[in-house]
Amino acid sequence: MGSVFLSAGEASGDWTGALLAEALRRHAEVRLTGIGGKRMAAAGVELVADSSGWGAIGVFEAVRKVPRIWRAMRLARWRLAKGSPSAVVLVDCGAFNMPLARAARGLGLRTLYYFPPGSWSRRARNLEVREVAEVIATPFAWSRDLLAGGRARVEWVGHPAVDSARPSLPAAQAWARYGLHPGRPVVALAPGSRDQEIHYLLPALAQAAARLGRQFPGIQFLVPVAPSLRREQMMTPLEKSGVSATLLDGMDYDALQLAQAAAVCSGTATLEFACLGVPMVVVYRASRATTLQYRLIRGLLGRQRFAAMPNIIADREIVRELLGSAAGPEAIAAEVAALLTDEGRRARVRSDLASVVSSLGPPGASDRTAQLVLELARLPRADPLKEGAGEPVC
């Protein structure tokens, strides 16, 4: 079959890339190399560079990552030129993968972009991707329509969370496995996967949990720990606030299905909780400089109404958003408490989340994308002169 080069950045891309790698191996004997994190490595991808530490919030905090990412770019371009993979698959991470897509096109390599940059937005963004990739596999139906009309073939494949965000244990067995009491409330606290998110958000979540502990004696907390993070850095804010919590290895769906409510960092995790049917409040905090940058971009360019993926997909607020200074411990605790005590509200949110999940497409997103990759890989190598000059390899 040949080889496929996969490139993904930080935690969500690593998760998506790993699911795709597993699907590719189910359908063909193929050598997988590329850039990613622990999940992709565990899925059989031979990593030439580790992107686990690439996650940054905003331009100011991303500057420190530049030397490491620049070295990875040089290495990736060299490997593409030397290895001539049958196909190149780029997952999200536009700041890195768009230049890599141009380089791949210049080499005449067959290129598929999975989760194109900004595909979550209902406004046309990053339209260059439809000129540098041959095939685009997008998780959102509206993105297919926005990206149509360019060089690339655009396919709506659905979202892989529909397949992956499922518990493997019945709830009755999960209670016993995790030592949780079914007669006491369970709340999930998901602070994100980046070091900066833990720094800015976890202390507020921990203080909110302390407030909830006083309001709901015996309350139980679950905290997923991303593979890119250390358990010690999660424990310090919790212990400082006097909160006892069960730390999970990543998004452990067997445990998280037991949560009656959650406070979740804005990002892919909100869709995973949606698939589990867990009502949530979506929260986000960052540095003052990054918050200012976000407000300027959102106000002047994006005019994006919502930050939470369930709200963006529904095009209305179905889960409460607390962003920036609004995401204080008191406000977070109040929203979670309302979800725990108001059964009617909790039922409405669950129903709305079910509608969101149904719009993500049927199961099989990773398998459908894998088939597109394999179709592309079977084509002869393109002529770089006809494909365009692209960018220099080094």
C-alpha cells in the first residue's frame, strides 16, 4: 500500500489523528509516520516530531513555541521530500499544517486536509485550504458548503466524537469500578489540555468545587487529565482549595457518563460531553493580553456569536458560557448548582445536546475519512510543475 504521513498538533488533533490512524490500519496494511502526540504513537504512528507541547493560547503565548515548531517544520519537509509518502494527511493546526500543505503540493504529493482550519465557524474562513489540498474532509456540514468551489474535492464526513465518546461499561458497573456513590451528585471538571488553561482555569474550577462542596455535602468530582499534562500540576490547585477529586486518564467516558453536570473548558471536550448527554457550563480564562487579542479579533473580524461548540452548532445558546472575567468561582458554582437542582433545566439541556449530536452525522467519520485517504494514496504521484511551485523544502 505504501505509506501515509499524518500531521496533527496538540491534544485534540492528536486524538483525531489517532482515531484516523486506527481506521487506516483496519482498512489496509499501511506504514504511518508523522507528527503528533502520545495517542497517535499508541495508534501505530511512527513520530518524527512530538507536538504534545505545542498548545498555546493566543499570539503572545505562542511566540515561545516558535523555535520548537520551526525545527519540526524543517524535519517534516525533509521527510516528505525524502520519503515521498503515498498521501499526506493534515489534521487542523492551520498555523503549522497550511505551510506544510503548500510544501507537499510543491513536491507533487497527494494531500488531504482533515478538520480544515476554522471549519467550526459558520462564516467563510481560511479559504486557501481549498487550493492547496486535493481533498478536504470536514466534520461539519456547513463547512462543506463554505469550502466548495475551489480546487479541492470537499466531503462532509461527520465528527469522530459520535463514535469515540461512548462508554464501554454500563453505568451500574461504572459506579463500582470508580468507587463512586450513586446516591450523591457527581460533577466533572474539565479544565482543558494546555498548560496555560490549567494555569488560568483550574484554580477557578477548584474554588468553584469548594463552594459546591459546602452546598452539596458528599458531592463527588471527576477531573480528566489530558495525556499532555502531569497529574501533579492538576492536584496542586485542587488540594489548595481543599477539594478531593478522582483524576481520570484523559476523557474516560466510562466514568464521565456518571456526571449529572460538568464545567468544561471551551473546545472539543464540549462535544464529547454532549455525546455523553452531560449538561454543562462552558468556561474559559486566559491572560489579559490573550483576552484582549480574542476580543479584538472577535469584534473586528469574526463577529462569532458563541464560543462553545454545542452553541455554535445549534446556532443558539443551549449551554451557558462563562468567558474571561465572567468565569469566576462564584459564577461557575452557581451555574453547576442550577444544573444539579433544576431537573427541568437539566432535561432541556440534555434534549438540546441530543439534537446537536444528531447534526454531527452518523457513526463512522474516521472510517469514511480513511477511505478517502486510501483512495487518494492509490493515485499516481502528481506532477509538481502542474500542481504549482509550492514552498521550498528547506
